Amino acid sequence: MALMDSLLNAAAQALGGKDGIGAQNSLTDMAMDLVKQHGGVGNLISQLQQGGLGDAISSWVSNQSGNMPVSGSQLQQALGSDTVNQLTQKFGVDAGQASEMLAKILPNLVDHATPNGSAQDADGFGLDDVASMLLKNFMK
């Protein structure tokens, strides 16, 4: 776990450091924490499908079409209030703000985690991959 913490810290520092107030840093940390809470991107995908976002998830996983957007309220409902409350307490934002921020990044995160159009691809997509993908997208 020390290696994973080091990778997460390196990713956060590359985006301005843990003490930075920037939205990118908060969003990156929040997305990585959400993946960590669920034990990986594959489990997060399952949670979102079970939470009623099956059509959106299918578009995010598919390499045949664009990513269907979701609202913060849809995401909050799919994740459950406990998960969202944990994020709000940890990152000091309200539930609506956290959900809206995640709704903007999760489609791309899932899309990148499933390059071959299969949700099984995400099973091996861990926090180090999330950090790398987020760094690549924010450093453009």
C-alpha cells in the first residue's frame, strides 16, 4: 500500500500539491478516492450500473459512440448517500458540488479504463492507472 500512496502523492503533487486549492487537484483526489473506496474501476462500474446508470455506463465503456453525460444528482443517487457523504467530509465540499465534479470526469475515466469496449478491461485498472490518466488529461 505504501507504493500506492506514493503514486497518489506524486500525482497530486504534479497537479499542484496537496495544499493547492485548485479544482483540478480536488477533482483528481476525489476521483482517486472514489476508485479506492470501490476497490477499483471495475467495481465502481458495477456500482454505477446497479445504481441505475446502465445506459450511461454502456456508452462510457463502448468504443463505438460518445460518452453519455450524467447529472450530479443521477451520480449521487447511483453512488448512494453514504459514499457521497464520505467524499464531502473528506474534501470539504457539499454533496451537490462533489457529484457535479465527479459527473464531469467519470465518463472519461471509465472510457480510458475500457479501451477495448469491455468492462472486464477495467478489472485490472487500478489507482496508478487512474493517476496516470488524470495527469495526462490535466497536463494537456
